[in-house]
Amino acid sequence: MTRITGKSFGSDNHAGVHPAVLAAVLAANAGDAEAYGADDVSAAATAALCERTGAVSASLVFTGTAANVLGLSLLARPYEGAICAETSHLNVDECGAAERVLGCKLLPVPAPDGKVTPPAIERRLSGIGDEHRVQPRVVQIAQVTENGTCYSLAELSELRQFCQHHDLLVLLDGARIANAAAYLDCSLAEIAAFADVLTFGGTKNGALGVEAVLVMAPGLADHVRYYRKQQMQLASKMRFLSAQINALLSDDLWLANARHANAMAARLATAISGIPGVELAYPVQSNGVFASLGEGHARRLEEAWNFHIWAEGSDSRCVVRWMTAFDTSEEDTDALAAAVKATAV
Amino acid sequence: MTRITGKSFGSDNHAGVHPAVLAAVLAANAGDAEAYGADDVSAAATAALCERTGAVSASLVFTGTAANVLGLSLLARPYEGAICAETSHLNVDECGAAERVLGCKLLPVPAPDGKVTPPAIERRLSGIGDEHRVQPRVVQIAQVTENGTCYSLAELSELRQFCQHHDLLVLLDGARIANAAAYLDCSLAEIAAFADVLTFGGTKNGALGVEAVLVMAPGLADHVRYYRKQQMQLASKMRFLSAQINALLSDDLWLANARHANAMAARLATAISGIPGVELAYPVQSNGVFASLGEGHARRLEEAWNFHIWAEGSDSRCVVRWMTAFDTSEEDTDALAAAVKATAV
Amino acid sequence: MTRITGKSFGSDNHAGVHPAVLAAVLAANAGDAEAYGADDVSAAATAALCERTGAVSASLVFTGTAANVLGLSLLARPYEGAICAETSHLNVDECGAAERVLGCKLLPVPAPDGKVTPPAIERRLSGIGDEHRVQPRVVQIAQVTENGTCYSLAELSELRQFCQHHDLLVLLDGARIANAAAYLDCSLAEIAAFADVLTFGGTKNGALGVEAVLVMAPGLADHVRYYRKQQMQLASKMRFLSAQINALLSDDLWLANARHANAMAARLATAISGIPGVELAYPVQSNGVFASLGEGHARRLEEAWNFHIWAEGSDSRCVVRWMTAFDTSEEDTDALAAAVKATAV
Amino acid sequence: MTRITGKSFGSDNHAGVHPAVLAAVLAANAGDAEAYGADDVSAAATAALCERTGAVSASLVFTGTAANVLGLSLLARPYEGAICAETSHLNVDECGAAERVLGCKLLPVPAPDGKVTPPAIERRLSGIGDEHRVQPRVVQIAQVTENGTCYSLAELSELRQFCQHHDLLVLLDGARIANAAAYLDCSLAEIAAFADVLTFGGTKNGALGVEAVLVMAPGLADHVRYYRKQQMQLASKMRFLSAQINALLSDDLWLANARHANAMAARLATAISGIPGVELAYPVQSNGVFASLGEGHARRLEEAWNFHIWAEGSDSRCVVRWMTAFDTSEEDTDALAAAVKATAV
């Protein structure tokens, strides 16, 4: 419960707000403005989001959980379900919001590296047309996944074609889509094109607190504003959420932030390679480094550093997660790597 | 869809953020912090809220709608309903969130001046013990009401006793509780004492966007954090919500802001008294002035001023609402009054 | 808690099952049959219902509450609401099932004689296009109403045109539609033509327990079987529900039952006319007689007769409800009328 | 869509109604009765259920899905989840009713033979106290399981102790509890003692359509009747559901029916043992025989017999399910066994 001293590798939301984002929030404070998004700052933000991604509609909300739920509510009827990774944020870390708020059943599939694959989906496609079964309708994926991995554009394309063939819609959780675009060296639009609805995360990438729900298919956007309000995600002083988006999209700050965070993760991964007993658990494809190490090792490291023990393993080993952020420095990274080495035996 | 020129009287959420609140947000940006409220700034905010109000638990959320819904979720079982004013924000302006998110039936009662009274409640207490009927369990009131009126402490006391006698819990919507405390010249705790759960509004009183749910009865607080997360109201970078609360509670900024807004409303009411064809629709007891005037009059005034036409009336008359805020100046107020006068014929 | 001695006028569901219905249930017991409605008896029942009413789909369920909720679920999106009579079964007597199971907000309107009228609907059509408001989408009416009155075909036609003009769908609660058709001397199809979805009640008209949801518009029927299962209304041994429908529709037993019940209500109304202090509260247009009388009178009558006190009135008066059924005899009716007279002073 | 000729082994709900049950339904039709369970027949049924099982409350509902959902609604708060077998009826075959009607997240665990085991539960007990996670609160088991297996009393005892140690409540799906009691040669009370809430199935055991929800812990029963009504499971002519229960409990008809069905399954299992290419998939511990055989074999057998292909297997094999019922005869059973043999090559 105390303020963190030194740099945290616990989460990218342990970081604060990028100065340019804060400056935009301050600038948005000039004069009065219409509430609920009917202001110039908000018009600019939604237009910019649509322009960058090819979306037909952009709706700002407060949290990543809310963005996932709002997106899902646009795609699934009450008796339809969403196939998702067993380990997905939607399934594990949203306190059952999809089930409770929407009444939507999730249909989890194994995803060893965080990715949902066509064969895994196919095994879930039983009971089509059987009224006793929730009907699979949505495939929910995260780009970046919970394991820090990214779908390649080829994988996204294959998944999309599979889904279209089986009349399944794609919902893409983009809480860290910036990191994915940076890793893949592609535009947001290139990723968005594979989804029917996606989310765009600001909070983990230098914002104070803003996420967006982007609708790619015209028919789905008609009612999103009612859903947003009903789901308690309509900000009255919207301009202050919008200003954050404008700052992130201005001069590609979103990309610079994500590239930097990714670079720090890559640097960390390199620096710890070769430390005895430490192995990468997943390839490093974003701003997260997942490593397997001894439990004792992890406990010693925890004494001075903030990070998460992601999973218990067998043989007294565990997987830890080290997250970097837009403001993680080379010095922070090198210091952590040194500490990993120093606590290794 | 354009930025408002001049001062808006459309809503207290057309105003921006008080400089002291913005300064606190900036100050909170130093260094990393634990997410989800496990940081010092947040510990201070919740402690201060509890200390000022006598609450046993304080939970920050993003919007007033969310605060009402979270509060209600702590009080009513699935088959229990909430008696509320027909005209209440909960019943009218939250896009059915209580029904959709909680499945809770609202039991509206007439409330000509916005206040729910014991006789009106009593007429709703039929069907107790009848399994075909939703069982009344909660009485939801707003202090300030949607009509800008305030319950006196005596009225609150009478209502509370009536509720206790009938085994009804009280949920108080305090989106403008600061204005009520300022009007009644009482403490927050004196109002809070009459409720089981209440909300504390920051957004309309100079904050960027923060509301709190305050639980007065120990047993109800145990699970609030799960409900908050599930209802998509858990901020990851919580410190920036908490900082706003700290700023409002520091040196009683909340009270100064509310007193000022109330004073501007009173000034406006005085200034327009005697203008032919203009009459107060409700007593002015907060930062809202509701006036009845001719429709043509309202339309002429609308050309240069931002405000809401609250209700259509008979005989080509309507009720308009003029809201003041922490930053409404005497000049703004006098200019509006002059315009009301000038457009009267 | 004891078996009723003599004929009850408490409710038409105090009556038992018509012998022809029981015989059909017995006959359906020959041999094995596919479950969930994929049997011959069920095919016949749904075909007959569609043929009689013009419906494109007929789904059997267990209760009237379930029929209303299933019907509503076909018509309203999550942010859309249903205008209904304040006194409707849907609003008052279903323990909030519409709100809880569907998350649907009901928008009650005054209906002094149980009927929803275009002017009453029109006053509820505010806030169209406003995302803060639940959007009115459905008008729910009952034919027969809770007050025993019937819409004339002209009234239904006017209501339907009004609804179409305002893009509102009509949901008709036909728990006692047989009594309405008998009273209006029209076919089921003539009533059904004014609705998008309606229910057809069997239970109150001599069945053991079966109701149907009839969909009049092709597009709405596609998914009804998933909704029925999810709403826990799919009978495994469906043939025994279907057999009841077949019996009721065979030789127009439904109509004969309803005509008889209506005739007994009319006979009762005639017999009590002129008894001092007893007045009809509503016109008698079905199998219910609603009368206003002194409270003491009602209490005396209650000692030997089973009926409901419907509403408390002023001046020590109340409204009572006397329901007749398919098996109420002329002797029963005359005996009640005599008792009303005998207890009048 | 055609009436089945010959005996079906497709499901125990393909069977009709036991004559004694039908006789009781007919007998219940004498005279008028209070609705909604306030009648003598219903009082007898609920008393008998409580007396046989040790329950403090018994509530009749229409379907097994409804019984599971009503039971679950008594045990889990909105943010609490139910651990259940991946293959359970609740998780697979109820069209998401638990999620949709209750908003309850299910937490499925692998259960190769249909049984939930303490180690499988334990692996799901992560995230306790973490507000991002649905909190495990209920362990839902079926006795008989979906695979036709039964927990021994020792297994139930071990499970119960494990659950109590971890503050988990037990919900037991007893759609086929009669078959379990018959197999284990124990009383209903001996099984019920291991649950907090259980269901008692009548429909698959010779009833027309009735299930019961039995509450074993006093505190949980207070509100069940509101939940039942809200969940659209309150029969108006309840006496006809109650009469079925009375018939089943009279002279232990429930047990005789279940014993007979179990005996026919055992006879079938014996008769098919030794047929080349046919192997039992699970031990036969109730009225279901699950066998693995070649796909071609299954298709040939399907031409003349009604049964389900339960699961596709590898190497052109599949698992079929043959269900017996209270009225399956030795001749039916032997004929099926002969057909299995005849179609084997």
C-alpha cells in the first residue's frame, strides 16, 4: 500500500501519464464545453481514431474491461457466446463482467501462448443449431495477448478467413494494440482490418485513463452510444478523455511510446539471457518479458523490485512477468537485469 | 457540436476543472504507483471521505450513473426493488442501467418538487410478502433533487425514521451533495447519517471526473470492491481519481465551490424576479434555477445562451433550467439576467 | 391452505382441467416420443396455433409470465423499453421478471380501465434519440386487460396505426385472449393481426398448464427457440403441453369454454345489479366482474366465498374481483349473487 | 419429427408417464383449489419431499435447467462463480441460462468420467480475494453425472469436507438422483446430506414434468419463492405438479422406477459385453450405457434404433449413449443387444 520507490516492472499501468497527455488535458480546460462528447476536442478525437484505423465509429470509455464488454455487447445476441482464450483478460480478470452485465457465456479454449487458433476454435463449434447450446458467434482475441505475444498479420488473416467461413465475428482486445503495431511495424489500420470491433488502449501507453471501442462494420455502430451509456461508460466531461486520445495520436506519440516500451523489454530479455536458471517463457513480442525461474530466485528479487509472479510451476519454479512502459529507462532496465543476475544463486 | 462561447448555464458539467484539482492531478504524476487504488494518494482519499462523512468504506467510480448503480447493488437482492422519484436521474436519465446491469426493478412515485415523501412511499408498500410482487427494499432519494430542491434535515430525519420503521434502506444520490450541504449549512456527515449508502459527487463541483460510493453500514461494505470491478468502475491508474478527491476535500474546496455556485443561482433568481411572464418553478435551494416562461421567450433567449428547456408546459409556456457552477461569475449571472429581461417581450 | 369447498370465484386458475384436455393428455401417453417438441403431437399443436391466428411461429411455454417475457425478449434490444399499463400483469405481478431476466425497463402509463391509449403512449415518447433515455420500442397491452375490459377491434386498429406511425412494436398479452374473442365475437386471427407478438393462454381456460408465444412477423421468429430454452421454458416431454393445445383447439373448445365463462360473468353482473351499495367498477367484457362495495360487506361475503379484494378504496369501500371459469355453473353464480344480496346490509 | 416406433434408447425423457402418476394427476382434478401451491396436494408434496430428504424447503419447478438455475441463484452472489464439470448439463446444455438469467460465471473443470474431484477444484481456487477474479463459491456436481457415473457416498463425503474446508457450498443436480440412490442402495437423505441445495428430478423417472429444488440449510430457504416466481417457474395450477411428486413418493414408486431402469441398463451392458469392437466407455452405474464402437457400426444401428451419438472419437470410432427408462422391458433391452451384435460387422 505504499508508493513505489524506483521503477516498477509490475505493470504498464504503474507508470504515470506522459507529459504531452497531461498538457493536452490542461489545454482542454479552457472555457466551457458541451458535455457527453458534443464538443470540439471530442469530435477531433473520434475523427482521428476513425481516420487512423478505418473504423466507422469510435467510442471512448474508462477501462479496458469496459471496452471489452461494450464491444462484445455489439456483437452477440443473448444466446450467442464468445470463444476466447482460457487465459484471456476477458475470461479471467474482469470479475465476470461479460456474464453479469451482458449475460454472455464465454467459451474458453486452450491457448498455450495466449493465441486463439483455428483448430482450437473448430473444436468449440459443436452444437450449432442445437437450442440447448449457446451458439458460438464471436471470436475474441487479444493483440498483444496476455502472454505478451503478437499474432502476425498472416496469422490474423488466416484467423479472419476462418471466422468468416464459419460466420463468426472477430472482437479484438487492443489494450496493448500500440505495442503490437510497434512490434509488427504496421499501422493500426492493418490490424483493425481483421476485426469487426476492436478496442484501442490508451491507459497502458501513457494516458491518464482512456480506452476506445472501434466499430469496423457500419451496421454495428448504430446503437453503440446507448450501450455505452447503459454500461455506465459515458463521461460527462468527455473532453478530458478525448484530449488524451488527441495527444496520443498527435505526432504518433502512441507509436513512440510503444516502441520505446518494446525496446526496453527487448533490452531486458537480451540482458538476462544466459543467466543460469532463467529462461524466457514466451517470445518477447511487446513490452512484457515472461521468464521462468526458481521460486527462491523470484522471492529474492521481489525484495527490491516490483513485478508479478504470473504462474506457479512445478519443481519449485515459477513464471514471472516484467512489464516495461513508455517511461522505463535503459538504466531501470539494466538495473533490473543486474538484480536478476545478482539474485540468481 | 461547437465549443461554447461565453458561460454556459446548460449544466454544471459544462464547466471545466478547478485549477486546484488539476494541480493535484499533476502532482499525483510523480513516479510510479501501484494500480487499482493500492497507492498512497488513494489511501488518503478514501480515508478523508470516510472521516468527513462517517462512512465505513469509500469507493471511487467514474460517473454518477455508475455510483447510483453500484450503491443500489449493495442494497437490493434480485427480487427487491427501489422506490424512487418518477423524475429521478436513476429512473429517467441512466438509460435503464439499474434494470439492465442489476436486473433491479425501480418503483417510481410521483414527486412534484423532486422529493420522495413518506406518504408517497407508503402508497407503494403493497404486496409485501406476495411472491408475485417485487418487494420494496430501498428508498432512493437525491439530495439535491433533480428539481434543484433540498430535503431539510428534518425532512431527512422523518424519511429515515419512516424507512427504518418499514425495514427500508436509504440510498442517497449525492451527485450535488456539496450544494445541499452548502445550502443547509451543515456537514456532509449530517446528511450522510440519514443514508445506508450514498454517493458523493465531484464532477459537477470542479473535478475532472470522479464520484464516490460511501457505505455507512459495516455489513454492506464487505463486497463492494468486487461489485465495483464487475461493474467496470475500477480505475487502473486510480491515483488520478483519488487526487481529485483530495483536492476537493483539502481546505474545504468542495464547500467553497458549492457555496459559490449556490450564491450565483440565488443572485440569478433575485435578478429575474419581477420580469413579466417569468416565474420560479421551484424554490432555489442549490445551484439550479428552474423558471417558467413563455416558449417564445425561451427560444429568443436560446439564440445567445446555453441552457436546457426542462419541460414543455401548457399555454405555450415551458420550464427552463439554468445551472451555475464553481466558476460562474457575477458578471455571467448578471448578463444572463439582463438577457432574460431583454428577451421578455 | 385448505382445499376450496364449493366453487371459487377467486381466479380462473382455481378451476381444474377440462375433461377433454385431460383425455388428450392421457392419449398422448401412448408409446415413446422424441423430446423437446420434435414429436407429432407437438407438430400438430404448433401448426394449429399458426393456422388459427396467422402466426408464423408458435412456442409453448409453462406460464403466462414466461410467455410475456419470452415475447418481450423478441422485440426489445437491451436499451429499449416497453410502454405498458401501470396496472398490467407484466408490471405488477411478475416479480420483476422482465427487468431481471431481460434487463428490460418497463415504461408504465396510467390506464384507468386497464387499456393503454395513444395519448398515454404519446406522453411517454420523450427523449427519442437521447442516449440517456431508454428508447420506447414496444407497446405492451393485454386483451383481456387486468380490469376485465376488452379493446374493441376499432381501438386495436387505432392503437396499431399509432404504433406503426411511431415505429413501435405491439406485444399483446393474451392470457385471456379466448375470453376477448368470445366477447368481441371475432376470431383469434382478427385480434392477432394487430400485434407483432402475442401470447395465447390455455391455463385459465381449462388447460392443465400451457401458454403459447405467437410471432406474427417472420423476422422475429428465427431465434425464438434459443430464447425459450435459455429462459427455462423448454419442456422435455413437450407432447403433454401440446396435447392440451390440441384439445383446446379441437372443435373450438377454447371458444366454448370462454363463452361459458363470459356468460356466467354477465349473469352474475345482472344478478347483482340493483343491490344497494354494490356498483360495477368496470364494464363486464370477459369472465371477470369487478364491483365496488362496502368493506364490511366484502368481509362478510368472504366468510363463505373465495374471491379477491382487488383494491382498497376511500370511505370504507373497496373493489372486489369475481372470476368465472369454464366450469362455473349457473347455480354457483346464482348462489354467489344471492350471498352478495344477503350480506349487503 | 415422427413418433418413435418401438422403444427408444435415446433418452429417459422419450418415455411417457407412469400410469400411477397420471392417475394422481387425474385425481387432483377434483374441485377447485387455491393456485400457486396453496392447496392440500401441494402441501403434501413439499412435506413429503422434505421428510424424505431432510430438506427444510422444497420448491417445484418445470424443468431440470430451471431447477439448476434456481438452486444456483440461492447460493452465489453476483461476483461469485460455480465450479462445475466441463461436461456438465449446467455448462453445456442449458443454453447459457445460468449466465444469462443469473449473470453467474461458471468455472468449468475437466471431469473425464463426469465427476468433479477435490484436486480439480483446488486448481480452480486461485485469485481468492482478488477483485479482478470471480470468486469461487459453489461446487456444482451431478449425481448421476452426465456420463452415467455415480459418486460413491465416500466420494461425496470427501468432496463435502473439502468444500467445507474451503468455504464452498455444494449444489447437487439430482435430475437422476433416483437412479443414483437405487445404484448406491441408499436413501435420498443420505445423498442430500452432502449438499446445501439439491434438485430432485421427476421427469426422467416417470413423471409428466416436474422437478424440485430442495434447500438443506435453513438460511437459504427464506427467499426461494420470490426467486422461483421471478425465474418464471411458479405454476398457477400447482396441484398438478404436486400430484406427480406425491405419486412418485408413494410406495417408493420413484425407487422402483429407478431400480428397474438401472437393471435394464445393467442387463444391456452384460448382453453387449464380448461383442467385437464394442467397449463400455464408462462404468454402468445408473440407467445409461455409454459404449465406444465403430462409426459405421453406430450408423447401421441407427437405422432401426433411436439413441444418441455422444461424442466423436478418433480412428472412426465414436461413443454412443443408450438410456433406459422405467418402462424399458427386458425384451426391448435384449432386442437392442441383439441388434448391436447383428450390426457389429
